[in-house]
Amino acid sequence: LLPLKLIECRDWHGFRVLMTDLRFLWRKITENGALSVLYAYKEALVPLTAEGFSSERISDYYDFIYEHVKTLTASPNRIFKLGFNCKQVTVRRETQMLVQQYEQIITEWHDMHTSEGA
């Protein structure tokens, strides 16, 4: 619903930020399915192009979701594993950075809790 509202308002910056955030996409795919995310991208493509707003990031994320729509429909949680090794450089790089951030948080939490018990 939110991506469609952004399209309606012609808020292309907001649309780009939202629709290129793996955590948001994962939640949307989990709630509404991968096809709903593809629908939002397709709804945006015509006005985006007509208004001269092109975004390689949006194209990369659209291509990524499109290529993995069946897998994501069956198992939305695989979005991060698929993104980690995908051919879209932007998606791959951002997934790897996100995974590294979570690994660091987990390591810090583990170190903090194991040092308390020692």
C-alpha cells in the first residue's frame, strides 16, 4: 500500500528509498507476496520513465525480485541468501553489507554476554 501511495504522490525519492531496502521488501513479500512487490515496481515504471526519473537501483532490485519471484513466493526468508550472491551488483553489495552489520551486532552481543558470565 505505501509504495502505491508514493507512486500516486509522485514521490520518486521516497519510492526509491523504500523499494531498494531489503528489510522493507522482505516484510512486504512476507505479508503480501512477491507478486505484490513486482506490481508496485511495474506501476511505477511508466510514470518514472515519463517524468525522466531513471534509477539503476530500482532496476536492479526489480530485476532481482523478478528473477527470484517463485523462490521468494515460496520462502520470503531466502531474500537475504539470494541477494548475497545475486548478479545485480547493487543488491549483492547492499545485502553483504547488511549481513555484516548483523553479524557484528550478534558478535558484540555474544561477547558482552559471555564476558558477564565469566
